[in-house]
Amino acid sequence: MESKFNWNFEHGKNLFETAIDEFVEKGYDKASINIILKNAGMSKGQFYYHFENKENLYFALINELIAKKQSFLGSRIKPEDMQQDIFSIFHLQIKLGMEFGKDYPTIYRFSEAFLREQGKPIYQKAMSKHNFENNDQIKTPIDMAYERGDFREDLPKTFILKTVGYLFTKIPEISNVEGIEDVEAYLLHLIDFMRHGLASKSNK
């Protein structure tokens, strides 16, 4: 169930910041809504008017942080950047993602805490909601790149989209690390791997 209220990061800042602190310190399973509400100065009535339960708050928080990052990337990626080959675009997005982490350390902390949820139901549920295959930030550049000839002609576009989406989604599990910086390093290795395995000869 989606939140009944269209929370933006500023409006819900106190609740979200206290929620991040609780989730980072204790993990999702042990995090307490009562403690979050106490630290946020919010009544249970206010909370349950806007959110169904702890999971609903967790996913609302993830949605806000993703939106914040997408806004950050959108403000820094220039139209001419999108004319590069797809692998250079992916590389730029990861580089900007690293800058985002430095500019928003609270979000960075939550991202690392989220990685520690790997193997747990909440992590799998979150990843199913936010898979890269259905992410326009990935799908649109791939569509453009395929038409531009960045990829091998013998590989169908659906195969490329599903493969790239799967690899980006599973990279935390493939890399078997907990730190965001380590995941970003593996993503750069993944891009190099894709460039040599998926790229047309002119883009290798």
C-alpha cells in the first residue's frame, strides 16, 4: 500500500531523519516505530494516518531517497552527455552517484544499512519494487543506445535490457560487499565487462 500522503523530503524531514537513524542503528527487523515516533515528536495517530506500518514507512523512505538521487543526477547530466556511448553514460552516472553520497551523507548511511539487509525478505521485496529493468533511467538510455548502434547487432534489445537490468540489480550480491564504495567499484568493473561483451566493435 502506498503512503496516503505525498511526503516530500523537506516536509517529512524530521520523521525520515529519525527513521534513518533507527534503521541504520538497528536494521529493519529490530527498528522500532515507537522509538522513531518518540524521536520525531509524532503521535501514533499522525503516523498511521499517513502510513500503514513500518514497511510502508521504509518503502516511502526508499522512494524519497531514490527521487532525491534522480533529481541530483538530472541536474548534473547535460544533454550532450547523453550523446556519448551507453557505457560512458553508465560510467558518468556512477561517478555522479559517488558525488551524491558525499553531498548527502545521511542518505549514504541509509544506503549502506540497506545493503546489510541482503538475504532478508525486506531487501528482496524492495529490490523487486525497484528493479533496473523497469527503471526509465536505465531503459531510456539503452533504447537510445540500441538505436544508435552501441550494442552488438546479433543481440536482441530485450536480451540486453534484461541482462543489464539483472546485473545492475544483483551487483551487491555478486560483489558480496557491504560498503557503497565497494559496490560502486564493482559497478565500474561491470561496465568494463559489458563494454567488451555487449558493445559493437566501434564502441570497444
